[in-house]
Amino acid sequence: MKVIGVSSVNDTGSEAFAGEQAERTNKIKIKTMTNLQWTDEYSVKNAEIDEQHKEFIRICNEILSLKDKESFPKEEGIKKVLQLGDYAFYHLDAEEKLFNESEYPKKEVHIKAHNQFREKTKSLIEQVRSENSDIQNVILDAAQFAGTWLLDHIGSMDKQYVKYL
């Protein structure tokens, strides 16, 4: 969701204009991010996993709500992203435990998708901890990425293991 340093020269030859335009575009994108909504269509018919998915979404929404505050609370955002990472890893481990206790034939593919998510999340956490990053954008990107990934993942992959539990 972020626009990365635009340094091209526009028609008037002004690099500053391009940077200002990127900053305005970025602020518009941040303001238009919306909360993620749980609906029954995301249910995998396993109460424990459904509750974990809801908690995952709740944490994402807490982070996204930070954009509406008068002054962006950087430290709170960092703590929430770390919480999101911890919870996501806990949840993925819980799902994988269920795979291993069942006859789910696509568990390797599913675990590979989880591992890709873990790697991206680790990268976002490293960016949050970096003093050189645009912390507000990284924090909001982390929540948007994680929430969107989760909802897509439930629909495309999680629903496949239900019948094996």
C-alpha cells in the first residue's frame, strides 16, 4: 500500500513535486484502508480455528484503527505488529498440528503457503524495528497484508482441510 520514494523528474523538471505527489498519494491510501470483516463464509467449521481467525482479524483491525488517531502512535503500532506476528505464528502452528493429526493430503502445499507468510511477516517485523523505515506505512502495511492474506488464505486453502479434521 505504500508508494516508495518517487524520484523521477516531472514535466516541469521538479523532483520535489514527484516526492510531494507520492506523499499525498500515500496519505490517501492510508486513510482509505478499511477494517477487515469476519463473516460466516470464512468459517472452517472448527470452533477453535474460527476463533483464532477472528482474533487474527481483530488484531489487524486494531492496527488499522491507529490511522484514525490525531497523532500516529508509533510505539503502540510497533507493539501491535509484534503481537500480530506472534499470534499469526501461533495460529499457523495450531493449524499445522491439526494437519499432522489428520489425513490431509495437501498439508505440504499448505505448510509451504504458511512458510511464505512467515517469511513476509518476519521481513515486516524487521522493517518495523528499523529506524530507517517509514514506520507508519510499514505498520499499516503489515496489518493490511496479514488481514488480506488471511481472508484469501481461508477461502483458497483452509476450507480444503475441513473435511479431513
